[in-house]
Amino acid sequence: RAMLVQAIVTGLSVLPFAALGYAVFRRRDVALVSTLIASLFVPFAAYGSVLFAEALFVALIAASFALLPYGQTDALSRRRLFLAGVLLGLATLTRAVGLFFIPILVLALIAEFWKNREQRTENKGNKEASIRFPSPAAAGEGRQAKRDGVRALLPRDLSRILLGSWFLVLGSFLVIAPWTLRNALAYDRLIAVDTNGGISFWYGAVRSDAELAAGEAQLAALPNLADKQRAALALAFDAIAADPGHYLSNVRYKIVSLWQLGSRNYAAGGIISFDPDGYSLGQTPGELPLPLSLLADAQYVLLVLGGIWGYCFAPRESRSVVLLLWLLFGTLMSGITIGHPRLRLPLLVAFVPYAAWCALMLPSIVRSLRARWRTTTIAVLVTLAFAGVIFTQQYARWARALLTVKTSDQTSAATYRQAYAINPANPLWLLAAADWESRSGNWAQAEQDYQQAVEQDPRSLYAHVSLIQAAFLRGDERQAQQHLAAIQALGRDNNDLLLWAWSRFSAYAATTIQPTQPGALGMIQGFVPTQPGSDERWTMGTAQLRLEPSQDCGQISLTLRGHQPNQPLDVEVGGRFTTINITTERSVYHVPLEAGLCQAGNPLLVTLRTRTRVLDADTQPWPVGVAVAQVSLE
């Protein structure tokens, strides 16, 4: 249901982009192209398909910005500004970074009206006037007219925007204040929205793994979230004071991380949740299959370049101070806290209307390049700065390695090792070589390559799962358990991994399955993550297990418990349904099988269905059905 709501929100979020394009340029064609850009932009859709705050935050920010006047006196409505404040307040409750932008927004609105104090009287209602670039002489006459009229317009407009800004702040306050009051009652401290900001600030200042572990242990000992944030801020300031050079260097790195291309993960070997065939083992923000990642990067680069050149060449009254400050503010906040490509999604809102205008006005922009050489110079410099941020030497090495593989007469494991020699920072080549060896039956060499890949990138789910399979082939359950523990430590022991393994991975089929053990990979789906130290695993309401029957089996034995007394459980085997009532105590239940179902080599599919319930919102924030310790054929 949550995914359905988010999908609907993501689909409707293209409408605020239309309103934003019109608000900035007062042109319906810009509004239409803005909508088209937002609807086709892959990252907006990709993040809307997973439960992250960015999808909702982008929609709320775009809607809030669309209601701002942008220096237009006819758009200066207290009601619109109040509603913009309400939407900004909702966005702030979605991601607390919006709280710090509210005072900046007020100043930006005042600056917007000062910049556009002459109003667009000569262009109002005249589309052609807004399309043509003025000649230098006409521009000089226009500037003189603006100077002549400023004293008459400024006092009235300034008082109106100041009053309107108060309505914007009031709208935000009325939304945020109840949540702040709730926090005060719950934690006996002042927490405006949340405590993630202070902790993220500390994460951005950490200098080593040892410092990270010590700090996390210190914060974990503090039960009150406000005290936790205060301690995190103190740790961050201590780290910055001890080594300011290291922190400033990290700021640069985090800004690069914020704006980098998604395909950089392929070039640098940082893909952790896709197998070599492009199938997902889990959801990782920003990771897409390679073809889709390249398409998203192409769209992203065109959007940013269109935004840069569109902003530089746009009419003066359409160069928004609000959107520019939003972009700079978001970049700075990521620089001082944490930088991740998903955090730039809300910032890309600022580029959309200018990229739309640039696409419509491209011939006029090209014709004016020489006449407006100062503007052209600024646009070129900003473009070069953006290129410097997104470019990395890894692309050149990755391209050379890829060319080596594609031009090889006969692809083999040696070909991928040659590619790895060219691009040694990229363990994906090792995984490809290991896959080739495993398909050839050379599991000893394959295991060495998988092990080298996981040592280079311990987050690689595919390498860990492949090593589990290799360990089973050797009969080494201890090694398999170690790699499963590594997956659990990464927080990836979830149903996404189980679904991938169900269709892509197979260990030894067995007549007995324990869902918490590595041997269950490929044999179960529909289970929540295993709780630390537990020997049972809860279903998600509907779960399936795949058993390898023997010739003489006659019943299924289920060791499980429920979340309430006399909880009904439907067991389906071979199209036959059996309902049993289970208790909250672990017990063994037996379900008889029809004759002829047990045939060697013909896996038996067992489906468990039951109603779900959230047991513990803190440690298990998902609805669960029954806790399964073991299922076996007898």
C-alpha cells in the first residue's frame, strides 16, 4: 500500500513542475516542456519505485516553489505564500533540511523583488517580447527606465513581500510546530524536527573506522535522541578542530559524490546489488542496470547543462534568486554532512524550468553567443566546473577494459583478468572471470576470484552469495555461515535477496530447510530479515519453501509458532490446502501429503499463508505471519 501511494505521488509530482515552469517564465510552452522533462527523467521514477523520502520531498519542494511569486506583483498573494509555507513545512517533516532553508527563502524572496523591482511591465502578456534578446541600446534604455521608477515601486512592493513572507513562515510554523511539541513531550527536549542532522554532521567529520566505531558506541549508550544529537555535534566539532584540513578535503569529496554520475559505480566497481546479468539482489539508492544507468546519466547531464545555459541566458526577471540559493544551499549542506547522488534529486528541481526554456530557445541562444560574450563566458566556466566534478580517470580505464573484452576474439576468464589488469580498482572484472570459471566447472579458481573480489569490496552481495555456493560445494558450512553473517551485517538479509536467489541461485536441494541458515538461500522466499541470534524466521504473510522429496515421504513437518493463540495457518502443497491452528509456543505440526507427490528430482513447493501483524515497531518494523524454525519432509 505504501508503494502504491508513493507511485501515485511520483506520478502526480510532474504537475508541480508544470506550475514551476510557468511561475518562473510565465510561458505555457515552458510549463509543458518542464512537465515532459520531469515525466521522462529516469532518476525521478527510479527513486519513486522504492520507499525513500526523496520522492515525496521532491514533489513537495516543487509544489512549494511553484507557488512563489518570483518578483511578480500580480503573483504576490498571501494565500499562495501561506500555502507555499504549508507545503514547505510538509517537506521539512519529510526531510529536516528544509527547516534551515526557511529563513534563507525569506531573504531570497526579498532579493527577488529587489532584483525585479521594475516588474515586467513591458513584457506582461507579450510572449514575443520575452523570446527576443534585447539589443545593447535597448537594454541600456531599459535599465535607465528601471532606475527612474525604482523609488516609486520599492516601498509598496517591499512592504507587500515582507507581509507575504510572514504568511509563508506562518504556514510552515503551523505544520512543523505540532511535531515539535510532540517531540518535546516524548523526549523532554527541544527537537524541532528530528536528530538526523547532527548525526549526519558527525558522520561527515569522522576521520577513521576506529573513530566511527568509538563514536557509535558512545551514541548508542544515550537513550534520549536529543542527547544523542548533542553528543554527535560535540564529536563532530572536536574532530574538525583536531584536523580541519581533513574535514575540508572531505567537503570537496562529498560535493563530488553528490553530483557524480550513476555509471561511476560501474567504472569504479562499486556496484553492490546487481549480478553480472543485471538482476537485482536488493535495493540500493542510485544503482540501476547498466543500460538504464547510462540513460539516466545522459538525461542528468543534459538537464544540468540545459539548466546552466538556460539560467545564464534567461531574461533577467526569470533568473530566480530562490532557485539559485536552493541549489547552493543543498550543495553546501551535503558538503558539511554526507554526500550521496540521491540527495541531489531535490536540487535538480531548480534545473528543470531553465532546461525547458533552453530547449525552446536554443536557436536564439546560439545566435546570441558572440553578442553576449560575458554571459557566454560565465556559462562556459560553470560548464567546465561541472565537467570537472563528474569526470574521473576511472572512466578511461573502464572504457579501455571494456574495449579489451568487446574486441576479444574468444572471451574467456583470461580476457576478464586482462580487463582487471587494465582497471584494477574494479572488482566487477574479477566477478566476471569467476563466473566464467564456475560455468566451466573450475570452482577452485572461481572461489579464489570471488574471494579476491569480496576482499576488494566487502559490500558485494553477489560475491558473498557466490562464496556461499562455493562453500556448499566443498561441504564447508562454517564458511557459508560466515558469508551469510557478512550479508546480515550489511542489512541485506531481506526478501529482495531471497527473491533473487529463488530464481537465480541454487545450493544443494534438501529434504529439510532451516530458514535462518545459508542453505535456505534459493529455497525460500517471503520472509523478513532474521533477528540477531534467532534460530527462526518470520514469514511476510505468504511464504514459499522448495523441498527436495525422497521416494517414501508422506508428510510435512513444520516447526513454528504464531503471534497470537489459535492463529490459522493455510498450508498449500500440490494444490491441496490444509488449515492448522498454531499457538504462540514453538511446536511441531504435521501436514499429510497426497500419494504420488513425493518424486525424486521433482521439487515440492510448500506455501504458507496467514494474517500478519507488527510485533515490535522498533526492532521489527514490518508485519509478520508465523515464525518458522524448520520445515522437513518425513
